[in-house]
Amino acid sequence: MKRNIVQCLSLIFLLTIVFGCSQEPKELPYLGNKETVEKLVDGKMVVDTLYHKIPDFEFISQDSVKLTQEFVAGKIYIADFFFTTCPTICPKMKTQMLRIYEKFKDNPNVVILSHSIDPRHDTPAVLKEFKSNLGIKGTSWQMVTGDKAKIFEIGQKSYMVSAADDPTQPGGVVHSGAFILVDKNRHIRGIYDGTVPAKVDNLMEDMEILLNESSSNNK
């Protein structure tokens, strides 16, 4: 009887190892609209899927230099929307973004892109001081300003988050507290509540997944 129990326990242990090791690694979804197209590959027509992609952009950084999509080329990045005088969710967002910055600041394949939605006040000089006060060094975390309409447009239509004027809200604008995870090909792979530590933990785990994705994945 005792021998049978030992054998059963051994079998359970082995099955746990086998099935545990055979689990497929987590794959992150592609968010946003997608479409299928036909294209010619090696003389044959095949169906390919085109995923929602962040378009080319041009803003001005805290260092008063032009910053375009070339800055994020070949890297994964986190995007968010804020303004320096925000009295509500922004302080929580920046506390959480600092966690991401501290963890990945030495990884050349990770950058952070924070968009000000109050460009009239948030000049490059203001953003530079704000960045310095947060203790951020180097170029891995960029804060950008520019034409308000273009910032609102890329937030709403491309990053799929709220960013708009609203005189009823503190500061006269309303924006999402989301952190948007974008892969090396500018596809959105996740949107997380940047005010909740547990959600930011999930984001950092998913960042590791993207960093390990094959660089040949050019969907």
C-alpha cells in the first residue's frame, strides 16, 4: 500500500514537471484595428495581417531638439500623457513611471516617451526642470511638447487614450492615466493603469516578454 502511494506521488510529480515545462510562453496581444491583405511571396499569393501601428511623429523634447519616431526605432517603449501642473493623477503616474525607469534605465532597448498635453505652459525649459527634479538622467526617458492638436490626435487616434481640453477638470484638460506598451515595430501590445502599482508590475513583466521576442517579427 505504502509503495503504491509513493508511486502515485512520483507520477504526479513527473506529470507536474512535464506539463509545467510544456506550457507555451505568454504572448502579448496586438491592440487596435487590424486588416488582412494579400501579397506575393515566392511567387505565391499569401494573406498577411497588418496591425494597428503608431504613425510617424515629430515633437520637441525637453532639450529643445526635434524628436521623431527614429528615437524609438528598434526599441520597445512606454508612452504616457501628462502635464507638469496636474494636481490629480500625474504625481501617482510619475511615481510609477520612475519604478520602470529605475528598472530599465540601463537597457538600451527600452525608452519612455511622456507627452505633455499642456504645451502652452510646458515649454522645453519647464519640462527640462521637471525631469531634473524627478532625478532622471540620460536620454532613455524623454518628455515632449509640441502642437496641442497633434498631441491630442496621436493620443486619441493612435495610442487609444483620452487627451482633450475640459474646462470642468483641474488644469482645464483631461487625460488618461494609462501607460501604453509599444513594441519594436510600433504596435501597441498592452495598456495599463499607470496609477496602480500592481498593474505597473504586470507592465514590467510584459516588457520582459517583448524584449525576448524575436527581432525578426515584423508584422
